[in-house]
Amino acid sequence: MTATTVEKQQAGPRAAGPAPVRRGRRRGRLIALLFVFPALLLLGALVVYPVLFSVGRSFFDASGTRFVGGANYAEMFRDPATLKAIRNTTIWVVVAPALLTGLGLILAVLVEKVRWATAFKLLLFMPMAVSFLAAGIIFRLAYDEDPDKGVLNAAVVSVHDAFQGTSTYPTARGRAGLLTQDRDGSYRTTASPGDTVTLPMVGVLPKDLPGNASPARTAAARKAAPGELRGVVYLDFTPGGGGKQGRVDAKESGLPGMKVQAVRDGETVATATTAADGSFRFSGLDRGSYTVKLPESNFAPPYQGVSWLGPTLVTPAIIGAYLWIWTGFAMVLIGAGLSTLPRDALEAARMDGANEWQIFRRITVPLLAPVLTVVFVTLVINVMKVFDLVYIIAPGPVQEDATVLATQMWLVSFGGGNDQGLGSALGVLLLLLVIPAMVFNVRRFRNSQR
């Protein structure tokens, strides 16, 4: 065999090699495309087509038959409800992600020092397993203004009453024609030292009387000493009927705990509190006429707590529910980043005399900055789309005060507005606001992969 023949045999396979390789590559790409095609089909049907359709629909009127150009976008920024939705969305974006990231960071650091760290993480992460619908119902009940239903107002009322007290007779009122009512809700009559006055009240059910209340007749029969002004505040009602209005009968009860004032020339000169039989007395008074007054504090309605779902607090209240759900998510992600920190850097800082706060501020937080950024941006994207909590927690009368872009888009399109042109414009606006955060997250993810 000649050298030329050997060279041809060796060169033959090399020359024929690229063609099978190219065919193999094309076959691999075709197989990959076949596997990816169902996902691409679903992506196009569920994401791409709705987005393109919404963009096109935003240029037509409510009925979808007449092209209006940018009229829907102009109307969007003239509508007070939409402007309020943009304002509320801005509040959500500024407040909720920052609070969640901060809480997640603090809890992730503290959990490392807790013996039962796994159980603690589980408890904080459990709200993530609750649907937004269920969480909304839970917090709608918790925020109920009635202290007998809403757990938050029950706690607030208990603390308030422990320090401020509450009126004993919110439903009481003076007997008409016998006591004079002032504009502030107080009742008064006139007396002088040496008199014994009776202050008849109505509007209190016998079952609502304090347990220590006793009959008032004996107290009403006592005579005042010279220079002393006596009186009795009683319930002018005889159980079972009978008795006479304005007179203390045998079965009529005194009203204990009632505050009474002696007023002269517009100034309160003496104050007393009624005993169990409703009696009170003022001693050491100068001669002359006095106004015996039952101040309005005796009849003030009971403190009902905070209007959590009122126009002022409804947005912070809903953000609070959102924090309850997502704090565990932020804590787990930041905790995962915290576990990857180089322990030698932390130990070196401790050996150099740094305290825990200095380590946290100068080492832990800077090293966790990439993780904190990802958590923050992810939460920004999430809060821009919040819908369930706002729609469920906010009552109908304050729905407009709590609305965000997602709920406003639904209300305009399907919740009674029936203007899908304007609703589509709101959807496009929401998409444009979300895209920058999504692009930032994708770029950061790619950079971390490199």
C-alpha cells in the first residue's frame, strides 16, 4: 500500500465527519423543539395573546367597536378613582416590601440564636400555606369594629378601659321635667346647703344595675345638716309597675358610682361619687344657690375601639394582613442567604472586639445585600399585583379608598363599570410598571449565574 493511499484513507473519515455531526445537531434541536412546543403553545395562549389583545383593546371604546386611540389612557389619568388607585399602589410599593425585607432580615438573624429555630420558622412560614381568600376573611373578622367580634378591637377596648375607665350608665337619661339637660349631655338641678335633692333617672334596665346597687329610699329620707347639701341619684322605675314619678319609692334602686358636681358661678367647687344607695353629700359649702350637676361623662357611650376598616386606616390594615402572610417567605429566603455567609469573617470581627450590632451593620448586611435586593424586588412585583386581600378585606363603602391598580382594573372592566377599554388600559399600565422590576431581577439572576 502506497503512502498516497494511506493518506486518502486517513483523510476520508475526516472529510466526511462534519455532515453527520450537523445532522445530529439538527435532530437534537428538533427533538428539543418538540418537547418545548407544548409549553410555548400554552405560553402564547395564556400570556402572549392576552397581553397583545389587551394592548389592542385599550385603543377602543367600552363596547369595543369604535377606535378611540389614546382616549382611554387620557381618561385613566383624569379619573379620581384611578388616581387614588395609583396613589395606594405607590404606598404599597414603598411600604410593604421595605417592611417585609426588614422584618425578614431581623427574624432570620434572631432565629439563628433560638434553640427551636426549625419550629419557629415553621410557625412563621405557615401563613404562606393559607390562601389569600382565607387570609382576607380571617383579617376581615379580626378588624371588625364590634369589640364582641373583632379580636383587635377587643384588645384595644380592654386596654383603654383599664386606664381610662368607662361610663356605667351609657343609656341613662334624666326624668323629663324634673332635670334640665344641657347641650353637652349633662343634667342639672338647683339646690342650697341644707337641702336634700333627688335626681331621678330613667333608661337603665334593672338587670344592668351594678351588683352592689341598693334601695334609695332610706338615703332620700335623710336630712341634710346645716351647711351640708345632700342628695340621691336613683332609677325612677318600680319593677312590676306602680310608684310615682319623681318620688323615691320603696323598690326603687340607687345608682352607685355616679359622679356629681356642685357648681357655682361656672366653676366646680365640689365633687362626689354616689354610694351603693345612690346617695352623695357636699359639706363645707358657703351659703347661696348651687347647681347640682351630673356631668356628661356619666352617660358617655362605651369606647368602641379603632375603625380599622375606615377610610383612613383601611390601606395600612390590609398591608398588615399582607405582612402576616409574607414575612415567613422573606425570612426563609434571607435565612438561606445568611447560612452561606463566611463564618471566618464573623469570627474574625468578634476577635477584633466588634459587638453584635457592629457585626450586623458592617458585615452581615453588606454581605447579604444581593439576597436582600432579590427579596425586595420580588416583593415589589408581588405587591403591584395584589388583589385578593384588598377586594375581600375592604368593606363596600371604603372599597374605593383602598383600591389599587389590580382591583381598579377589575372594577372598571367587570365590577359594574363594564368599560373594558379603560380596564385594558389599566392592565397595560400595570404591565409597564411591573416590567422594569422583572427585567432587573432577570439581569441580576444572570449576573449571579456568571
